[in-house]
Amino acid sequence: MTRLGPPSREAPRGRRPRRRVGLTLVELLVALAVLGALAGVATVTMPTDRFAVNGEVEGVARLLQRAKFHALERGRWVWVEIDDANDRVIVRSGETPALADADVRVEERRVGAGGAPLALEVAGATPPVALVFDPRGTGQGLLEAGVATDVDRFTLTVRHGGSGYARALAVNRYAETEVTP
């Protein structure tokens, strides 16, 4: 006999009831919420201050090398001025060994230009400090406040204003650099 009305939820005799496969919408949303919370915690604990400081220190070291190569390639005198009062490093070029005769501004790097609260500090020399390269790319020494000095080594430190994390770059009169912790 046929029965009229809504279909029965019971499985026909001899057959097993079907198992549910997959996730419900609620289960999927709960899983996504848990993953989102974990991702939020992971991004909060990322040491972005360390990345910014380390990137700036490496950038200044590369700038010193580029200045040396610029002197060699162009056959000109090159000065790398470290202006810690304005958190910048400026590379200038000229025909004579006098900084006042520098007629070409080759490059400038502002520490913290990417938005991070970074500061540049000079230790071991009286700022402003300048490294001098002759037209052969050889380091000719340091200038302190525009005057030749017998200082052999100074330290540039990049410090993060928020966390206080700092990294130092030791520089000698020949522009050889060493990153220190």
C-alpha cells in the first residue's frame, strides 16, 4: 500500500542510514575564527622592530660600499657624511679632496624613512663625521666636524625608539665595516 504525505526519515529496510559527509557552516566558521585568532597572535609577536633596525644597519653598510665603488668608477673624490642630528647619511662627490668642493650629491639615506621610529647615533668620533675616499676608492680617513682626525674607528648605532632595540656598525677609517650585536 502506498502512503501519501511527507517522506519518512527512516531508512528503507535492509539499508543503513547515510552518514553525513563534510562540515556544517557553523563548524567551518568556528574553524576560521580559531585560525584568525592564531594568525593575529602570530603577527603581534613578530619582531618588526628588529627587522627595521637590521635592515637600516645593512643599508648603511651597503651605502658605504657603493660610495667606495663610486669613487673608483668615476675617478672622483667621495665623502660619506654621517649626520646623526638629522638621522641621515649623505654621499657627495667632487674633483678635489676638499669637502667644500663637493659638487655632486650622489645619494642620501634617511634612517627610519620607512615609518619606523629609528635614530642614528655616532660614538667614538665627534659628529658630524665624514669618511673620505680618493679616486682609487681607497679610504683616506675620517673628518670630524670637517677637520681631519686620527680616529681609527667609530660606531654607528641604529636604535628603535619604541622598543630600544639597537644594532651597531663599527666603521674604520678605510670604511671597512663590521656589524656588532
